[in-house]
Amino acid sequence: MTSRVVSIVGPTASGKTGLGIAIAKALEERGERAEIVNADAYQMYRGMDIGTAKATGEEQAAVRHHLIDIIEPDDTMTVARFQQIARDCIRDLQSRGIRPIMVGGSGLYARAAIDDISFPGTDPVVRQRLEEREKVEGAGALFDELKDKDPAAAARMDPRNPRRTIRALEVIEVTGKPYSASLPRYRYVIPTVQIGLDLPREELDRRIGIRTKQMLTGGFVEEVERLRPRLGVTASRALGYQQVIDYLDGLADLNDTYMDIAQKTKRLARKQMGWFGRDPRIHWLQALNPSLVDNALAIIAHADAGEYDPIDAHADEYVQHHLGDID
């Protein structure tokens, strides 16, 4: 029987990379091969190392990592593109008897690889026509149309968010199916066990502060300076890069840059916990527990033995909100 994928999730700076490597090494000691599959959206870009807290060369040498440094910074990684790449990678590893350990804080990316989620394509012509209609007729008229065509989707959406309404109507026209049919469900298409890392807010904030300072004094400014001419629109959204660009342009001093990045990273960590906290299938472990690795291995063993029944449930409005913003 093929072993379940292990997916390690949690907020930034919670220790996901370290746990993934520790689990892989522990499994290897028991005679099972395991390798890391990256599910962080920005660690896929070559050269974006320090600002994304990418696994170090030493860490990557200890356990093989996949889906790191696979595209250039001026290229674009979308969640739909990642879904295909990640599933191909998982299938390849499993076909060779290697257990994939997926690690990453990008919630929708982590779910896209393993869950029942589809990402309908876009049609610029349809999108532009709907955007023009919104300007002329107003967001209310388009939302009324959505209520007629897909009441299930409309019931979970904010009528004051025309971008989402336009996206829903676009999907309906392009696919001929209700937009609600594409919304994610908490249902695995690849057997998986998810482990979440939790730790007190004060400790998480402390770690974020330390890591941010280490980044800025450890080459992050030079990294941004080097990559800046090649940073595409998507890659430049990675937290910290625009702040460093502002510093390089003389719009902020280094201390202000540190404070801004640290504050925004703490805010991101809260959002990540909100995202992951809504998934009832995640087994939460305390990151500071000395028995963390042993506890994680026990959860994996129980899941492999079939002593774990994943919950099948509709995704909540938080998930739908973010899926609606994906182009």
C-alpha cells in the first residue's frame, strides 16, 4: 500500500522546514525513504533565497528537496500551475517508493496539491466585457445576475466585492458550470496526513523578529539589489522585497524597513493560522514540545494504519474568498 503524503503546515517561522527534515531522517532510520516537496509559493523562484527563508544548502543536502528553484523571478507561478507540477512530483516519488513530505506556509498551494480543487481558466475577452458592464450597470446588477445563475455561490459572497462577482460570472460563462462547482472541498484526492505546527503568539512574534533581523543583516538587501531588474509582478509580491526596494530607493531607513517587514510578517502569520485553523483534518502539535518529532511520527503511523478518517466538508467562506481572487 502506498504511504500517505505527509503535509506539514503552519505559520511562517514555526519550524516547518526543520520538522520536515527531522521526520524524513527518522523515517530513513526505520528503512523508509522520504523527500521534501516544497509548497511555498515564493521558494520556487531561483535566487529568492534569504527573503523566502528557503532551506539552506546544508538542509537540502541532508534531505532531498523538490520544487525549489524551478522558475525564474520574472516568470509567474500560479496555484493552478503548481497543482499540476506538485501532483506530478508526488506521483513520481510514490512510484519509486519514496514518501513525499510536503512543507510550506502557502495554504492554498498546499491544499491544491492534495485536495479536490479545480482552477477554471480565464478568458480576457469575457473578463473585460464583465468589467465594462460593472462600470456601466454597477456591481449590484452583476451580483443579481450571479444570484440567478448560481445562488449557492452568491450566498457565500460579498455583493460589495465586484472582483469576485466578475470572476464567478466569468467562470460560469467559460465552463458552462456553476462557479460553486469549482470551489474547494475538504476532500483529499491524494491520501494525506496533515500536521500543523502551533506555538504561543509571543514566541512566534519573537522568532519573526529575530529572523527578520538576521535576513536584513545576512544578505537580504544584496539579494534584492541583485534580483530587482528581474523581479516579475508575481515574485515581487513576496513579503519583504518591496520594503527592501523602498530602502534601496531611500524611502525608508534600515530600522523602519525592519519594523515594517516584521509587522507585516506577524500579520501574515495570523492570517495563516486563520487559514489552517479552519481545516478540521489537521493534527495540531506544539512546536516547542521536546517530543514533537515522536508525536508527528505517531500520527503518521496511525494514518498509515487507517486509524484516521478524513473529514469531507464544504470549504468555508475564507477559502472561497481567496479562491475567488485567483486568476
